[in-house]
Amino acid sequence: MSAIPVADDVLDPDIAVLTVAEVANTLGQSENKVRQLLREGHLIAVRRRGELSIPAEFLGPNGVIKGLPGTITVLSDAGFSRTEMLRWLYSEDDTLPGVTPINALRTSHGTEVKRRAQAMAF
């Protein structure tokens, strides 16, 4: 079994995070399934207070927010580390609806977010 990639905790301390167990409960899945989502790059985790933690904003009412896994893949293909991805997702960009890429994804502007991520690859 491969190790779960973990980003440095570059998040503002006020950003809510959920443990693997809390994410599993929210998704109605097992903790092993959440770990699989992390290994496959559908989610990004940090270590906070010694526990694997996932930003709560990565989840919506229907599970992992639409567009997040694809954006993570584009950033990974561009050579971004998990830490750099997390930093980018939470960086302010006044030209995006929602001001940050993660907020733009949460408000159904995934195409614009992926377009920006692809542009960064070149």
C-alpha cells in the first residue's frame, strides 16, 4: 500500500479541517475509502495536531466539490507539490469569482479555475 501524500499545513489556522473519520462520516464512506481518495489525488491532507486533516471546504453537500480532483490532477501534472497546490487553492485572486480558486470551485466556476491551473503549467 502506498503512503498518503501530505502537504505542509500552510493554511490559515482559522480554516476548518476535518479528520479522516469526519470526512468518511460526511461522505458516508469508510476511512479506507477516504485514504484512497487522498492517495489518488482527489483530496489533499495536512497534519494538524498530529492527525491527517482535510480542509472542510473540499466537501460540499454532494461529496467532494466538483472540479477539485481535476484541478489537483492539472496542478500535479504541472509539477506542483501538494503544499504548492494547497497554497494556490487558497491564494487570493481578485479576477476569479469567489476571490480564491477554492471558493470559485465551490461556486461552480471550475472551468475557469482549471483554465488558470493549466496556464500555470506553461
